[in-house]
Amino acid sequence: MPFESPGGLAAVAGLLGLCVGSFLNVVVHRLPRIMEQEWHAQCADLRGETPSTAEGLSLARPRSRCPSCGHQITALENIPIISFLHLRGRCSSCAAPISPRYPIIEALTAMLSAYAAWHFGPTPQGASAFILIWAMIALTAIDFDTQLLPDSITLPLLWIGLAFNLASTHVDISSAVIGAMVGYLTLWSVFWLFKLTTGKEGMGYGDFKLLAALGAWLGWQMLPVIILLSSIVGAVVGVSLIVVARHGRNTPIPFGPYLATAGIVALFWGPQLTRSYLGLMA
């Protein structure tokens, strides 16, 4: 049986991750558009206008199509990674290039899922790790594209983390609740300190909710590691973009991907990193 050995379990989890990664590509592409569609409907309602009767976009409908020519993607063209390689990264109908982000997300989801299964084994902690990892991947890609961290992901993620920790899946429930509160208030305080000092908004409210969700999953003890790692990586990437890519100093850089990356690192190696840091401080 595949679940009797770490390697077999990791292989099954990797295959599951490939399928989930394919769905995450749909989420990344469509969820911001669904949000925009809902905003337009709400604005129309506030203006007293009749909302559009056109068929609304959802994660399930309509079926995936080529954005260039409208060609409907067949089942054989939707096999994770394999279809991209077979099509050589181009639409079978119009030969328009397909973004390499699709197989990258599928491969990343598969690898992290496989590693989580190997690292945690067939335990509630391993099962919950899948949910956290998948959400982090989706949020990272959406924030890169739109500088948005949708409430429809961050808020359920926070409550799911607290629910798992009712059974102390990762930490005890007290640590989880304190983690959620401290995570939100930490970045909320930074936001207002920066705004009062400069008159500008340094980050979005979605960042507060994402750190609160990570605190709910991993406990308040992991927040220093997450904040430190995300700040270091964000600073390095930000300076690199300014120097190498001539990224404007006033051009916003999303912080969510760095929080998400630090959250995944803390999920796997947070206690070890904390002990190492405390050892250096001693």
C-alpha cells in the first residue's frame, strides 16, 4: 500500500498536488475577475441601475478557453505539465503562447505537497499542511498579478486554522488565537505608523489578514520568524528590482508573496529556525 511508506505517500500526494495545482491556476486567473464582476454589480445596485443579465463568471463556468482565440480547452489539453510540454507552450488552435506560470504552479504545488506528506506523514498535521500550502500558492500568484489578497481566501483560512488547532494540530488553541490577534495588530500598527509618518499607505489590509491567518495556523511563536524572513526577502527583492530591473521607487511591490513564502518555511522548519535564532542571541 502506498500509504505504508513515506515515499509512496509522497508520490500520491505529489499526484494530488498536480491536480490541485491545475485548479489553483483557475483560481488565480478567475478569482480577481469574479471580484471585479461583483464590485461592478454592487456599484450598479448603488446607482439604482439594473445589474447585467450576462452569464456570470465562476470558478466552474464557463469551461477554460484560450484568451486569444476563445478555443475551448479539451481534457487532453488540460493534463498538468504534460499538456504544456506536448503543446510546446502554445495554443493548439491559434499558436498563441501559454504562460509558463501554469506548469510552474502545478509543479510547485506537487513538490510542496509531496514534501509535506513526507515531512509530516499520514497525520492531521500533514493533511492540514496541504490546505495551508495550497492557499499560500494561490495568494502569492494573485498578489503578484493584482496586488490583492482576497478575503474569500484569507478569512476562511484564518478560521480553518483556528478550527484545526482546537485539536492542537499545530499548536494549542490559546497560541493560535493569540497568533491571529497579534498577527493582525502587528501589521495594522506598522501600516498606521507608516501612514502617519509619510502620509502614504505602505501595505494593504489583506497583508494584515494573511499574517493573522498564519498566526492562527502556526501560533504566535512563529510570528517573529515569519516577519523577519518576509522582511529580509522583501527587502532583497525590492532593492534588486530597483537596481536591476529599474523598478520605480514609488511603484508598489506586493508583500503578500513574501509573507506566504515565510509562512511555508515556518510550517516546515519554524521551530528549528527559532531555536537557532535564540541560540545566536544567547
